[in-house]
Amino acid sequence: MDAKEIVLKTLRESSEPLRPSDIVEKSGLDKKEVEKAIKELKKEDLIMSPKRCYYSAK
């Protein structure tokens, strides 16, 4: 699994929106990997940001 898939899976398993630091903690990925994956997933319209700096899967 690549970082994008792991971030998306982590967001889908969460019952509430997560901050990037929460995703790092739950997924075990590096902070830079998570930030890059979030940027790409937002571009692909697979995740949304219900409030500033929080993310959830669509």
C-alpha cells in the first residue's frame, strides 16, 4: 500500500475528521508523506475538509 491508500484507509476508519498529526499517529507514516498524500487526495476529490486543518474521506 502506498501512503495515499494508507491515509485514505485511516480517514475511512475514523468516525470523526482527523488532523494531519492524528493521521501520522494512527498510520505510522512520516509527517511529510501524510501531507503529500493529503494534497494529492484533495486534488483527486477523495477527501474533504469539513473545517480548517481537519480531513475526512468522502
